[in-house]
Amino acid sequence: MTDDDKPVIDLWQQQKPQGFRLTSEEIQMNLEKLESKVRARTRAGYQVCAFLIIAFGTWAFVEHDLLMRLGAVAIIVAMAFLAFQVRRFGRAEKPQVALPSVDHLRNELQRQVDFHRGKRLWSRLLLLYPTGFFFLFAFAHAHPELNWIIRYEIVSMIVIFFVTIPLNLKLARKYQRQIEELDRQQELA
């Protein structure tokens, strides 16, 4: 190396990389982190659905009031639908290639965006909440002496409903920002 080559080598070493390139290890790490979070939420969703299906199934079997039985069955149907959605969107799809790709990561992020907004979110909410209110109405009809408790439960359901929407939309925005960041970095390549 001559003294004439030194400025060129220094310039070459100081330049910033222009392109975007996630290594397969970085992609794998991002996928594992996402899948770990989704797996934990999926497991919790299954446990809640199973508990509620068993509890309301028992209630429907033991209860003598027909309206309450119908309310319990409606909640069982709603919980089964929720479990179906959790199963469908809670599992990561296996990549078609041996090494994970940016496209696979983007697809998994998009699946989570879809789960937390739009028609999937509203289909859950529009099935779960009316069935819950129907059950509470049936409960109030069968046990009017407990109406004061049922009023608090109705208020609680309304509060939970209005908290559920922003929390799901916040998660959807978070995943959407990650997708946009992947796209932005790829455009720089």
C-alpha cells in the first residue's frame, strides 16, 4: 500500500452502507420474538375460552331457566368462535423456504395486523358483547333480586368494550409500523 492509496482506503472505510440487508439471523430473531409473543397470547386465549366454555356449559346444564340456558349456549358459541379465530391467527405459518425471509416476517406481521383490526376485530366484538348482554338480561330475568349486581356487570362490560377497541387498534398500529419500517429499509436498498 502506498501513501497515495491511504485517502481512498480511509474514504472507503468511513462510508455508510446504503442498502438494506437483514441477515437471516436477524430475521430469525425477529420472527422468534414475534412468535413467542403470539404464542403466549394464543395460549392465554385458549385458556380463557376453555374456562368459559366449561363454566357456561356447566351453567347451562344445571340452570332450570330456559332463557339463561339459551344465554349460556350463546356465550359458548361466541367463545368457540373466539377460539377459532385465536387458532387461525395465533399460529405462525411455516415458511416455504428453508431460511426465513423478510417477506415471511412481513406476512406474519400482516397476519397480526389483520387479527387486531378490521372485520376480524369487529366480528369478535359483535358476537361476544351482545351474547354477554343477552346472558345478563336472562340472569336479571331469572334472579331479579340480584339486579343491582347485574347493573355493575353491565357497566363493566361497557367499559371493557371501550378499552378493548383502542388496545387492539394500538397493537395493529404497532405491527403496521414494523411492516412500514421493513418496507422503508428495503426501499433504501
